[in-house]
Amino acid sequence: MGIKIIATNKKAYHEYFIDEVYEAGIVLTGTEVKSLRLGMVNIKESFCRIKNGEMFINNMNISPYEFGNRENVDPTRVRKLLLHKEEIEKLTKKVDERGLSLVPTKIYFKDSNAKLEIGVGRGKKLHDKRETLKRKQHDRETARAIRDHSR
């Protein structure tokens, strides 16, 4: 079956220097899974927190399933993430010691299981963001020049 990407968080790469990524499972209800399959999810404003040795994702908006009934839940409820205990301890140390952030970067299905990719990153300053935009624009112009030259 492989991997089917549902949503990516491009804003995360604009706002943070992402150093490492981890894969986590998500605890969902039935109608939430159906909404995910239809691609009705937004992770741009979401963030991860570690609380009492467990990891949670806040502000992930999964729109209510259109054909659902009373089983539909709050679209932005706090959802538990499934990681190994050692991974959570390692992430806790990184967040506490170095002041890093846990940012969701991608949500996808891997062999019919919903997975969330969590990036561990440092926040960018304004001048870093400008530098990134300049570099992207330069790369685009270079690629365009090479493409036009080879015609």
C-alpha cells in the first residue's frame, strides 16, 4: 500500500529550522479517520506538547465528517500521539534543555494507519526567514536560466 500524504505544514519549514523528524501514531475516532481519508484536515496552526510523559497535539483541525451523526467530535480537540516511552523522554530533554519546539510537519496514512510526522526545530528570526526566501528565489531563477539556456 505504501504512504498516502494527506496534508503538509509548509509553514513549519518557514518558521523553524527542522533538525529531526519523528513518526507518531494518532488516537482518532471513526469519523475522524473518515474525514482524514477525504483530506479534511489542517495542521498549519497546530503544535505538540508533552504532558505527564505523554505527547498530545493541539489545534489540529479535522473537519466533522459530513455523513456522521452524534459520533462527530470537536474538530480542534486535543489528540493523543503514540510514541515509544524512550522517544518521549528524549524529546522532553531536548525541549527542556535547548528550548526546541515540536512542530507537526506532515500527516499521512502508512498502510492504513494514520501517522503524524513531528519535526524538532528551532524558531527562525526575521532575518533568517528573509535569507531563506532570498535563497529560494535565487534557486528558482538559476533553474529557470538553466532551463531556458538548454532550449
